[in-house]
Amino acid sequence: MCLAVPMKLVEKKGEEGVVELAGVRRKIRLDLVDNVRVGDYLIVHAGFAIEKLNLKEAKKTLKLFQEIPAPGQK
């Protein structure tokens, strides 16, 4: 199963960036998405930004993720 998650771009240098979600940061590639700026929310899959989200959609999706119970929780 593949999962792509919305993450906020917090650093950018050329076609490389750093995204953050819930305090976790990951280095990613930005080659596949145009006009990306620090502060944008991106759908990230396998180390690549694959889509840019508007703030409303990003918040809606992140809220849904928070409703999913963690493994071992009911």
C-alpha cells in the first residue's frame, strides 16, 4: 500500500526541500511541482512532492489523519 501525506515546506534550496508534519522533518525533491515556496503544503510520496495543496484542503486532510487511531489504539 502506498500513502502520500500533506506536509508543510519549511526549507527550500533549488530542487531540494525539507518538509514537516507533527514535528517530523524529511528531505524531499521538488522537481515534479512548479512554483513551490516555503510555507506551501505539498503532497509527498516516496521522497518527492507530487502536488501542491491550498491551505484549506491541507488542513481538512490533516484533520482526517488525526482522526485515524494509532496502532494499538481503539
